[in-house]
Amino acid sequence: MSALAFGLALGSAFLHAFWNLLLAGARNVEATTAVALVVGVVAFAPVAVLAWDAEPEVWPFLAVTSMLQLTYFVLLAAAYGRAELSFVYPIARGSAPVLVLVAGVVVLGYAASTAQVAGVLLVAGGVLLVRGIRGPARAGDLAFALAIAACIATYTLLDQRGVRYSSPVVYLELSMIPATIGFLALTRVRQGRQAIRAAVGARAVAAGLATFAAYVLVLAALTRAPAASVAAVRETSVVIATVLAAPLLHERVGAARLAGSMLVVAGVVLLGV
């Protein structure tokens, strides 16, 4: 893996952790997410136009993945409104690759290697540490994190097939337009126009730009290094977000939760072997 590819993948990890930290720390997570999505879609529309490449076969995939993206952001905003990022983020991001592997084995008949089985066990151990061995975490918080993971896993499996019929940047833009419109409409109904206007600001703009920029950096890294290597580096976002949650969000990130996030990253790396 070249230094440039490593830097691009690591930059994507930082940006992914960054926009999640911005949303989780917002006074109104839902309204800030709505504004951020609009900013991202509008800002990257010219890029999608310049890179336009979409075959007719892509539209069914886009219809389904748009609904999954909408569900993902609804769940994410709700989770950050009720639980700590250092709890939600490692579980959601770490469990998703496990679910993808399980679906591949059970549904598609793929064979799991010894390293991948070990990866599942490491992720499970990491999730347990993040959740907390002593004292039960609220069941709702864990349910939200796992539901987010299920969304990520589902649209990952879907997009692996759908992106064959479109440029990745165009695919992302087209899938996010309906999701953004839907999320904005839901937020307006739930909170009103004034709440959305109040959320307009530097935080929402930065989060929106970072959301799409993180994906662009991943695409750039994938043109220079194997997918498994890029995915492994990108998963460092779990540790980055967990560590920064303490100084930026004033969360109590203990040694167990930090160790758990590191185990999750190690497990995800093995899943790609």
C-alpha cells in the first residue's frame, strides 16, 4: 500500500469520524443532520454531473438504497440524540462488516476463513467491552446501534452490485438526493421550518461537506490500493471517534470502551483477510 493510498484512506477515516462528532455534538441533531445532507448533495452535484455515467439498470438499486440511506440517517440522528457517540459509533461501524460476512455465508454460500471467524469473535468481544460488562446498557441504545449496523450491511451488499451500473460518485449523489429530500421533509414535519433554519451554520456545513468528501477520498484510495487494505485503514475511524469523543463531546470514555473500539478495528481487519 503506497503512502499516498494510506494517507487518502486515513484522511477518509478522520473525515468520517469528524462528521459524526459534529452531528453528535449538535444541539439539535436531527435538524443539523437535515441541513448537512442538503449541503452535501448540493455541493457535490456539479461533481456528479461532470462524472456522469449511469446505465438504466442502476435505477432499481438506487430506489432501494435511497430508502436504506434514509433509514440509516433517521436511526443515526435518533441514536445520537439519546446515546453517546463512543457507544453508538463503534458498535454500528464494527457490527456492519460482521453482518455482511454472515449474510455472505448464509445467503450467498460464501466460505468463511479462520481469520474471518477470529475477526467475528474480536468484534463481538469489542462490542461487549463498548457496551460495558458491568451494569446493563439501555436496551434501546444497543438496539439503535445494531439497527444502524444492519442498514450499513444491507446497503453495502446492495451497492456492491448497483455500482457496477454507474460511476461511484454519481451513484452516491443519486442515492442521496431522495434520502435527503425524505429526511428534510420528516424533520420539517416533526420540528418545523424554524428549527431547520436555526441549524444552518458552520457545524452543519462542515458535516455535510465532510460526509461526501470522506467517500471521495475512499474512492481515490481504492484506485491506488486493494480494497481490503483501504477498508482496514478506514476502520481506524472507530478509534479516532472514540478517542475524540472525550475532549470534544465530554463523554466518559473509559479504558474498557477504548479497548473495545480497538478490538472492533482489529476484528474488522481480519474480516477482510
